[in-house]
Amino acid sequence: MDINSIKTQIDSEAQGISSAGELEEFRTKYLGRKGILAQLTGTIPSLALEQRSSFGREVNALKDKLLFVIAEKQKTLLPGQKETTFSSFDAGMPGIAQELGHIHPLTRITDEICAIFSRMGFSVVSGPEIETEYNNFTGLNIPLEHPSREAFDTFYLKDYAQMLLRSHTSPVQVRAMKERKPPLAIVVPGRVYRPDAVDASHSFMFYQVEGFLVDKDIKFSDLKGLLEIFAKAVFGNDIKMRFRPHFFPFTEPSAEVDISCIICKGKGCSVCGRKGWLEILGSGMIHPNVFKHVGIDPKKYTGFAFGMGVERIAMLKYGINDIRLFFENDLRFLRQF
Amino acid sequence: MRVTYNWLKDFVEIKIPAKELADKLTMAGLEVVSLEEKAGDFIFEIEITSNRPDWLSVLGVAREVAAITGAKLRVPSFLSARRSGRLNSQANKGSLKIKIENKKDCPLYTARIIKNVKVGPSPDWIRRRLELIGCRSVNNVVDITNYLLYELGEPLHAFDLDKINPEEIIVRRAKPQEKIITIDGEENRLSGEVLVIADKDKTIAAAGVMGGRDTEVSQGTRNILLEAASFDPIVVRRSRQALGKSTESSYRFERGVDSSMVSQASLKAAELIRECCDSEESGFMVSGVSKPKDIKVDLDTAYVSKILGINLAAAKVKHILTRLGFKVKHKSKNILIVGVPSFRQDVRTQVDLVEEVARIFGYELIPSSVPAIKPCVTISERRDLVSAIKNILTGLGANEAITYSLVDRAGLNNLGLKLDFGPIEIMNPLSQEQEILSPTLMLGLGRAVSFNLNQRQEHVAIFEIANIFKGAKEPEEELTLGIALSGAKSFFTGQGLVKDEAGLSNIKGMLEAVFVLLGVAGYEFISQGEERADIYIQKKKIGSMLKLNRQALRSLEIKNRDVFLLEASLDKLFAFARPNKIFTPLPKYPGIARDISFILKEGLSVKDILALLKGKGQPLLREIRVADYYKGSQIPLGYRGLTLACLYSSNERTLTEKEVQPIHDLLCETLTRDFAAKIR
């Protein structure tokens, strides 16, 4: 077939094209790997030397023509698209929208906790992860050489004297109480670090939320009342609560707070270690020594503080059994939240 | 700490079942973590808080049981204070001298010489009790010292007298290069931190931590030296840390041992040894002071009520404290003078007593109240902005990741990033995996991508907002946004399923969405070669984005996939954020929209072309932007097709085609003349 008749053939065939499928067929016929143009190009080596260049030019012109025809056809076909799969609405087929990503469960829980306290009038404040030994320990009435520090085992920085990775969010108490004047109602979310070997329930990096209220006449009974509101907001109105005496160097009296096991409703199961109770936070009345360190008069002001592990709350709330899942970032995990 | 029901009963009458007692102890602050019935007894495992060393003994727990249940504590007669005074006055009959180098390290040391000891198995009752609480029986002498450690909380140690030089016992700091083989068989190189017990020739114990192997009591022992002493808590703590051995002794000394009971414990041990080992005593030497200072605290009962939020009568407060062993007198109607017993080293101020009252009164009986909170509304703008960014990125299909900020140096080096500062090193990492604070989010995100590709995820889109750390002169942390993309995202369109292979443009688009949200103006992406671009806002560099190179991919164990990463400083970005919007009045007159489609040689900067055309199109060209972009079979190789959308408008009048045409022509002309564009 000579080039001119191919041209005529192209024009007539192009006229008849009325769908994207037909256009694609047309394109393959001429421009495909074994298409007519490829065949033509394939004949070039068999031509006499003087014929080769003119024939080549003609084939190229033909190719340009084809590209133009196809592009034009595409323009006319596009708006219509009558024959595509989604032309008619089928309510059973997937809808069309951008697939949503997911917020990390630890962010969700942190935000939820902060929101509950915000609604009660607390401000959300943050502090640095690299802290001074003073803010992390001394200012919080934790003597450097005392066994009470064992509970706050700490990563120290190598080239910076007395600097460390905060082992709890409480140093922000020291910072906030120094910077501001009572009354104070503050919650502090954040990342903290302790040199714990990683297993299903330990991580060397984790999240805490800390909170404290300082004013004239703040009492232990206020601590109980406020934390009851909080726990019910997070875990539901049906839970029971108990406050147990405990020891924290920065509070006195101190209390650990348990809720009735949300899995077994207090009967005893593997999640609560057959105790029927789940420990969710530590709390207490701010120690007068802490007030003295930050320059607040303990005769004039009292206050309470509390702190909790975000992973712990998230694990209980979502039924997650391994803390490592939070930091593995498996999309199959993240997409569930 | 383990105690048994029957052992407690030696000191206090208990009328309630073990389970009930366990609950009561828990609610008084001695958390019973397990209760086990065994051999006709009950074993309580109690978590003792670090402020209460007095609870690290059966006697101490019994004292608490008495206070909680109202039963009377049966204090053995040998523990009375008068007895103690008599004991010490009878001391120092014997030839052995005690030399304490520094009384601060060791306020009190007693040594008792006991002769003709028959070492053998312990009597059954001792062995059974020790075994119930998990202590292995060794021989009668050692078992008796252990028994009294658990019963009274007083650590004791017995040396084989015939294996030490009996002239003198010296309590001193270890000398450089000094060594001791302890009873666990380990050879320990000592330092000046460690307090030791020595004779004239050699070291015989690490004070308060562990005795030496060469002087331990064994089958052949005939005569013993029984040590009962009081060591400084901090010194024992440092010794224990230096030796890397925590023992029942060091655990108690570090928390504080009641020094007023040292001599009684020694005497009680001697009595038991005489009973069980047919021995005779031949001397008791004391050096140091055994009488701790009398501590008295004034307690205002109104203060108790104020802190707790309940009304407690002074009589009730007095009653509770007396049950706990405090000596209470009235100073006035509401002020009590509270004498603190020697075993309560944790009580020094009023508030310590408030806790004691609250504990025994019962936390559960304190009512709940709701405080009046005076809100101090501060707008935490940063937190709100971070939240907004997270929401928009998840809206764009990315998932929030949280990666460890502690990473390994090798992993960081393999990424081959250029960093302004070295990473901050951790002095005491648990392993090499956590030796530095990460100066980038790219490593953690890259690893998360690798993890997910291994789980056969076709498309990974993740981001993180967290601090990165820089080892500048002062350690710095910088709030940073990281995004990572890899693989093809499949989604439905009106034309069916489409696959979009991730690339730097996708990342750029995500960041631009953040810029729009935050009202950031004047940002630029400047290419640094094909696979990297730096991000600037008003000429200030805030971050960069890149395609990981082969070496980096190999180090992350990613095969046959491309990974695209972005890292941008939010601390820097927030300085340019203008999230508060200002309204621009809507155009009064309709504009005229015209498109220009053309073919352009690859490599020419569209950004430059747009800037030039924008200038040429004034004063009527309001907006010019890329409306379409294509490559493919209809575009010659080395070229790309572009469509620019131009909007002409005026604030004064409705424009006519006639006015717009010359300007539009000028734009087209500029394109053909200056950029060799082929208008289509």
C-alpha cells in the first residue's frame, strides 16, 4: 500500500470513530508496535539508498498527521465519554472521593484528654523534651541521690552538662509556675523518655499528659471530684473509681487512681491482672517544697497535680495489647483510627 | 517485699481474712500485688514505695496492720528503748577495736563476738518462713541474719572470725586498685566511692552491700563476728551503683535503716544463734551514736482539714497518729505537737502528717468536690496550627506516624543527609539503636515506609510532626513536619480506576495545601537537580524535599521502589503563618478568561515564564496560571504541552474583547519569540 492511499484510509477511518475504545484500536492499528507505521519503517533498510531519506520523511509526515488526528479526535471524544464504565450511577459501586488518611491513636487520645480539661477551663501548655536536671528532679522535690529517682530513670545528654531527656512532663509544672502567677489551670501533653527495654508494655519513648490546678483553697476533695469527671468523660459514666495512697516526691498527700476494669467490669480478668481495677493515673496535692522552688507561697496557695500515660489510656480504650504497635506505623494499624 | 499472714500474727492480732487484709493494706498505700495461699499460710507480695523503708519488714507491716484494724501491736520486749541504752552501756567488753574513718559514712558500727558456733541446717520454723517469702536457706547462722533482716528490716552480716585479723575492724573508703571477691564469687575492682569493711590486712566486705567470700560463714566456721551497723544511704547507693549489685541489704540501707534498732537486732541475733547453734558470747563492741535526733512537728489540725476538704476534730487526728506510733501532745486546742518515731525518717513537716491522717482515715471517705476554676485563656496558637496541619494532611490521604526520636548513628549516616549540626549523643543509651537524638524525621519515616512496603502496601503516604534535635552550642529542638510517599495510589475517577505514581510533585502539592491553610505567602520551591528541591518562604529556607538515592534506599532495605521525602521546619514556617484571613472585595466587573495552549521545550522554567508574562500583561492581566500540562504521544520528544489560563479584569469597567486582544497577543508573541513556544 502506498503512502497516499494510507492517508486517504486514515481520513475515512477517523471519521467513523465514535468512542475511546475505537480510537485506541485505531491508534494501535497505525502506531502500535506492529502497526502499519512500524511496518513501513521496517521496509526502509530494503529500499535503495537514494529513496530512503524521502521515504523516511513521508513516513514521519504520516506519523505527525496521525498524532494530530488522534489528538483532535480525543478532544471531541472527551466531553462525551458516554461509553465509560461509570456513565450510569450504580449505588452499589464505590463512591468517588479522596481517600482519607488517619490521625495517630496517640494524638487522638492526647487531644481527647486535653479537650476534656480545656472545656473545664484548663489551658494547654507545652515544654521542651530536652530539660535541665533541676527542672526534671530538684525543682520537683526529687533529691538527686534518693531512691525515689529510680522510678524516673533518665537518659542524659553526652556533651551537655546536667541536661537530659525529660522522664516525665512534670518539669513543665516548674516552668509554668515560674512564668505565670496563680490561679493556674494547665494541662501539658508531651513526649517523654526513660531507658526501659522495649517489650509489649514498655517503651523508651512514650507520651504523658500532666495537669495541675493552683489557687487559694484547692483541696484534696477537689482533686477527687475533678478526676472523677475526667475518668467518666473518657471511660463512660458506668465506671467506678478508687483513690489509693501512694508516694510521689512532688505531691503530698499522693494518690494513685484506679478505675473498675472496663473489660470485666471489676470481676477480674487478664487485662486487670484479676484485680478488677486498672490503674490509670497518679495524682496528689502539690508538695509545699515544689511551690517554694518556683516562688509561690505555700501558705497562700494550694494545688493539685496529676499525670497519666497516654499509651496506657489508648491501649485500654482501643483494646490494643502491645505498646510497640504505636511506633511501628503499620498502615493496617493506623487506618483503624 | 513479701510477708506472710502467720509471721505478721507474731506481732499483731489479725481477726480478718487474708483477702480482706490485702484490700485494706492496698487502700492504705501498701499495694498488695499478689496474695498466694501456701503451706497453711498466705504470702502477701507488697509494693513498697521508696519513702517507706520501715515497711520493708514484717514488724513495719504489722505496725500498719495494727493502725488500720485498730488491733494492738505486740512490740517484743527486746525492742524497747530502755533496753537499747542498757545494751550500749554494757558494750566494749572485748579486745577488738572498731575504727570508723568518717562518721558521716557510718554513724554506728557494732561488732559482736560469738564463739563455739555449730554451723548446720536451720531449724524448720526459720527455714519454712524464709522459703515462703522466697529466701533460700544457707545455714543456721546466715539464715538467722536473713530472718532478722526480713523481720526487723535491719541488715546484719556474720563474718568467720578466724578468717579475719581480730585486732581491729576498720570502716573506710576503698583504696585505688583495691579488690574484693564477694560471696557471689565475683571479683570487684573498687573505687573511692565504695565504703568497705576491712581488718588490718584486707577488705572483708562492701559495707551495706555484700560480704567477702573469703570471710563468709561456712560449715567449718567455729567463731563469728556479727556486724550490725548503720551506713549512710547515699554512700551505700553509690557503692551499690559502683559494684552493680543490688541486695536486700543495700536496698534497705539506701532507703534508710532505723539506727536506734541496730543494737537490739544484734542482740536478738545473738539470742537466736545461742538457741540454734549452741554458741556462747564473748564480747560486744560499739562505735558511734545509736540515738537519732528527736524530731517534733507542730501540726495545726485546721491545716489538715483545709488540705483534705473534710472537717476532722483534733481528737480524731491525734487518735490516728497515735495508732501509727507517733507521740502526740496538745500544744493548744487545735495545734498538736507530734513526736516522730525513729523509724519514720520520711516524716519531717506538717504535710507529711496530713498524708498519714488521710491514709488511715481512708481516701475513700474523703468526699468529692468540684473546684471553681478560673480559666486563664491563653491561645496556644502553635498547638492549634499543628492540629490544623494534621487535619489537612489526613484530608489529603496521608496517615500520621510517630517514630522514635532516638536512633542509631549508622542509620543516619547511611541516609547521606547534609546536616548543619552534629546529632546530640545520649550518655547512657540502652543500645546502639538509641545512641543519638535524631536530627531528622526522614530516617524514622523512611523506615516506616520500608516496613509498610514489606507488608506489601502498594502505596504509602505518611507524615509526622515532631521535634528534631540539633547539637548546636546549646542543644536545640525544632518542631518539624516530615512527609514520606512511595508507590502508586489507586483511586476512582469518572473514567474508572486511575493509578497515580507518587513523586515530588505530590509532596509539593501537600505542602502547598498547608501553606494555603496557614496563609503563607511568598513561598518558592527551588530545584537542586532532578531529585531535590529546597523550600523557601520569603527567601528564608525552611526545608527541602528529595527522592532517596540508591544508597539510602539500600540502607533502608527498599528494593525497586522510589521514596520521596519532605522535611520542613514548622518553627520557621509558623513565623510566616497568617492564619487570620483578611477579606478582599470581590471584583465588581466580570473578567475575560482566555487560554493559551502551546508546546514548550523541556528544561525551560515555567515559573520564570509566568513571572515574565504576568508583568507583560499589566494592567489588565489579573491572574495567570498553569491550567493543563501534558506529555505523550502527540507531543514531540523533549517537549511538553502546556495550557495557561489568563484572566483579564478591571476594577473600573467591564472589559471588551477588543481591549484584551492586544495584550493576549503580546503574551502569545512573547511565548513564541522569547521561549520558542509553538502555539497550538
